[in-house]
Amino acid sequence: LLPLVSFLIGVSSPGEFLVEISGTTVTITCPLEDENIQWQLSGKTQDTRERKFIMKDHDSTPANLSCSLGNQKRQLYLNAKVCATCEELDALTVAGIITADLLITLGVLILVYYFSKGRKGRASSAGDSRPRGQKMQRPPPVPNPDYEVRTVPFHPAAGEGQPGH
């Protein structure tokens, strides 16, 4: 759960604010190059005169922030989501976690493959202890006499059984 503006953390270019977020503390560095800077947070002038403005226990509400030095003024709309229980992870740690997870998964797949490969031809011996011999085939069931096909002898002299009569 990284803050929304964490992509802004890094070296700021001239004319850009530098925003750093750690837990619920937000530190903003003004792009103006002096120590006698006047900060305004949502229209209210702040006490600090330093280049860095620190907001402790920020509650994730959007804020309009500006820093000014003489007739120069820079403005920033801050919409940072912060949380007290979040942990920051660098890219190397995340890559290490993903790599370790993939290697463990691959290891489990290889183990399952080799253990199941050896059991293909074996019958399970857990259920019965008697030796299995060759299975004997059962004869087909005896047909029910009620459903037997009966053949009637054909006598051509008797006219009844001939077609067309």
C-alpha cells in the first residue's frame, strides 16, 4: 500500500516541488532556493520559514499549498493518501520477494512431478494386504427366458404364414 504520490520521491528538477511521504508524515520541499520562504496551507500562513515544510499526522485530505519568496510564488495541490500502518518497500525488495516465490513454486512443481512419476505403474497397497492375481472374467449373465426370441417354423403349404394372404 504505497502512497499515491510516491512516484514524486526523488531528485526534483528546478521549479518542481519534492514530496516525500513516510507513514502519515508528508515533507514538501519548495523549489525556491532560499531559507526565508513563506508557506501557506489552504490559505493560512504557516510559522515555518525553511525550505522544507513538514506535515505531521496528515489525514489524506486534499490541500492547496504554496511557498513564496518575495514576488516569486509556487503552488501545489497535494492529494496524498497516507496510512499509519503502511510499510515502504524498495524495488529490490519487491523483486526479491517475487523471485523467491517463483523459485519456491517451481521447486514444488518439480517435487510433485517426480513423486507422481514413480507411482504411475504401482497399485495402491494401503487398502488390502492380499496378493492380487490375474483377474478372472465373469461369464455373461444368463438371459431371461421371458425375453428370448422364439423362431416359428415356416410352412409354405399352410397359406397363413405366407406374405400377401
